[in-house]
Amino acid sequence: MQTLSTLLIGFSIFSIPLLAFTHFRHEHYQGQAAAQAMGIIVLIALLSLQLAHFTGLQTGADSIHSPYYQVLLFSVAPTFYLFSKPLLQATTEKLPRDLLHLLPILIAPFLPFQVAVTVAFVLGAGYCVWLARRVYAALHQQRRRFQPVGMILSAAFAIALSVLPLGIGITLLPENVFFTVHASAIGLVLLLLHAALSIAPRLTTEIAEVARETHTVSTLADVDCETMLAEVEGLMQEKELFRQPDLAITALAERLGLSSQQLVELLQTRLGKGFSRYVREFRVEAAEDMLVEEPDTTLQAVGLSVGFASETQFTEAFREISGMTPGQFRKINLHG
């Protein structure tokens, strides 16, 4: 168990910065700056916890019995709540009262150690139940679309829930056993999260779009959907708006004389896809033509030409939609 824990702590320490730089980019959180910031704070808290676990479990230094560690424990659940709430409730509204969730962090350093751990895990259990219910409410109607990722996220929930009783009953366990299990659970959840994002790199964007549709009463009562959809297709195919790297749903909706909510609902109800997926499909289709017709053009140049902000973003989207990398596609179609 100690060896597995060490490996998972090491994985966490190296994977968290990678996750912060690859996933928590602006294009994944357009209009959700607060969620993006809170997500980064969650990662910092988890990284700090794992560093404390490593120091305590591997060197014997007492890095765990400290007010600093207690603050970290109290930080994870409420900051993750503030990260996930705007995504799952499809809102960009910033409510000052939500910051009240951070108040328990202020008392964390003054609690006895075992009491602090127990209270932190009790709070974590409550937030975990809330999160599970919200995810189910947002995604159950489109569970087929999210089936592979949903299975991975369910496994992550199961691991998190299995550890919570251990924290609540910390007095019944040797501390080194508890913290070994806790560190291993964090590492396993991060591993599953990386797996989910490798399948669906824009997972948070797609969840927010589905949640927005779920929570919104139809806004298309007075809209000629067929005509409007034809206009959207025309702007994409003839004007090639998808080539604009900073193309935002608000700008496109305004050009069509619609609200953002109306455009989201139009694409979702008529085409079964969110705005980001819709735009990526046009970009990938254009890229496929360029990869074959311009064999000397670099992959980076192709990606930038069709509207992607970077070669990494281009490769992720191309693999997601075509099932292969741009390089593989070019090789197959030029030499196949």
C-alpha cells in the first residue's frame, strides 16, 4: 500500500501542473472566469496536500499536524463547489453570498487536529452528495452522449465517497493508514480525471452547454428555426466564420439577431450538439481538406488557418472528432 501511495502521490505532483496548463485555458472557460479561477485554486490545494502527504509519509517530518494542513483540508470542498456550480447550473452570475462557503476555512486553524479532519470530511460528504445530484440532473437525459466519460466520473465519485467515512472516523484508525489511503484516493481521482479529459478534452464546456439546455425554458417560440438554422450554416460555410479563433457564441448570436440562449437551444434541439462542438466540426472538416490538398503545410499552420488557437488544441479537437491525429489522417489519405 505504501508503494502504491508513493506512486500516486508522485503522479499527482507532476500531473496537477500539467492539468492546470492544458485544461484550465481560457477557451475551455469562456464566460466562466470565476469557475476557471476556482478550479485552479482546487488544484493548488490538492497539490499542497499531496506534498504534505509525501513529506509526512516518506521523510517522517510532521507536515500534517499543522494549521496549514487543516486549512488545505477545509479548502478543497468549498472551492470545488464554487468551481462546479456555475458549470452545472449554466450561469455566469456571480453571487457574493456564495463566498460564504469559504468561511469555515477561517476557523480551520483553530480547531483541534482530529476535530478539524472530521469536520472537513463531513463537509466534504455534503458537497459530494450535492455534486453527484447536480451531475445526474444535468446529464442523465444525454447519458449516451457522455457514457464513456460518465463511467469514469462515476468511478471517481465512488473513490471519493469511500474515503469520506475514513476521515469521519479518523480516531479509529492509525493515522499513517488514514493518510496513506487519503493520498492514494487523491491520486486515483486525478488519474481518472486525466482519463476523462483525454476522451473529452472540452468536457467542462460540454457539461455547461447541456446544463444550460436543461435549466432553460424554451426560448424559440417566436423563432423560425429552419430559416435561422440555414443562416447559421450559411455564415459557417460561405463566410467561414469558424476560422476566427476568438469566435464567441455571443457575437454569432448577435449577428443573427438572437440571444445566446436561443442559439444554444437552436443548435442543441435541431442538431443535437453544443456551440463549441458545432464550430469544431467545421474547423476539422476544413482542416481535413487542407491536410490532403496542401501536403507541405505544417500541422500548426493548418490548425491556425482553420481557427484553432494552438497546435495542441487542433490535435485534441481533431482526435476527438476524427478518431485520429492530423498527422495520421494526412498519412492515411496521402499514402494509403
